[in-house]
Amino acid sequence: MANAENHSAARPAEPDAGGSQALRALMRLREMVLAGELPAGARIAELTLAPRLGVSRTPVRSALVRLEQEGLLESLPGGGYAVRTLSERDASDAIELRGTIEGLAARLAAERGAAAGVLGEARDCLDAIDQLLQPPVLDEAAFARYVDLNAHFHHLLAEMAGSGTLARELDRVVRLPFASPSGFVAVQANSPGGRDMLVVAQDQHRQVLEAIAAGEGARAESIMREHARLARRNLHTVLAGRDMARMPGVRLIRRA
């Protein structure tokens, strides 16, 4: 298994200004932006946010900096922040970047040799997803469980690479708007063909793990790049207007 340094690097701590206050401010502000409580283009007033969130200005300031790094806010020339309006290309590029970094992680895992323990844990995770996908129709609870298992599998892929640097960069990238491996699963819940898309994704999970175990770096990288393109396809489906109400934050995106 990856050493302790690499394992911890895959889960960097949230900003700790004010401890739990900073984390609470970050999570609540992110939720407000994605839910449309702070609409695209809205200027963020630090003075009014602090009492609204029930925290001091220091945790709010820390959260604003973090959300700018995540791409949800932009700094203004005269100071302060505003909620970003994203282009379809911005969102698509974030997904492509995630696929590129995950592809590199898969290639390094194959070339360097992933630890048997992590490979076994990844197989167990995929076995659990197989069980989840057995019913012909999935309910919302099943989709929610899929999100957890999918996130765990993608974390294990990053861990297999044995690179703290790569794990940190991947953690940063998946926090970009819409770049998360499970970012569009909510759209698939109760939609025609939603389960089928997860079955395709699961087949790619199996293929990449097989390639890593066999030491086939180029194949592993290619599969993960293709895997991210499923999310890009879902992005285009959402922006076509059929599922916008179920996709948090999608109203931040303007059509190209």
C-alpha cells in the first residue's frame, strides 16, 4: 500500500483558519453558489456574509480564497470577489483535465506496480458496485451509494500511483466546478438509460484495474482518458436542457 505520506496527501486538510468555523464557512458558501443562492455575477460582500454564516470575517476570507482556487469565484480588480459565470468550454476543460491527471495516475500505477493490498481493496469496491448495479432499475438511494463507491475507487486509483504530488494535484482538480468523477450522477438518477451509463463506467473501471495489474501503462492511461469523456457527454446532455433542475450549479454555465 502507498506510504503514509502519499496516503495523507490524497486527502489534504481543508483551510484551518478558525478551525471548524472555516470548514463550515467553506462548505456553506460552496453550497450557496452551487444552489444559486449567490447567482452568477453576484458580488460577494465579506461584511454581510460573516453574520449570515454566523462566523467571524477570518473564516469567510479563507473560504473566499479557497472558492476562487476552485473556480467558483473570481477576484475583482477593485478588491473582493464575484460568482463566476462559466462557459461550457470551462466545464468541459475541467473534466478533460481530470481525465488527463487520472490517466497519468493509472499509467504510473501500472508502470511502478500497484501494491497488492490497494489492488485488492479496489477489486472489493468494484464488486460492491457490481452488486449495486444488478437491479434493472436503480432508486435514488442506489445512485447515492454509487457516488460513495465511485469516489472511493477513484481515490484508490490515485493512491496506486504512489505519488503525493499527483494526489494533491488530482484533489485540487476534482474540486473544480463539475470535474468530480461523480459530478453528473445526480442527473442520471431516475433518467432513462441512467443505469446503463453507470454499467459502461463500471466496465471501464474493470478494464483500467486489469491494465494496471498487468503493467499495461499506455492502455490504463487511455482507458481513464476515455472514462472522463462519459462525464463530458453528460455535461452536454444537461446543457441541452433536459435535466438542468437536478444538476447543482449548472446555471453558472453559459452555452458556448
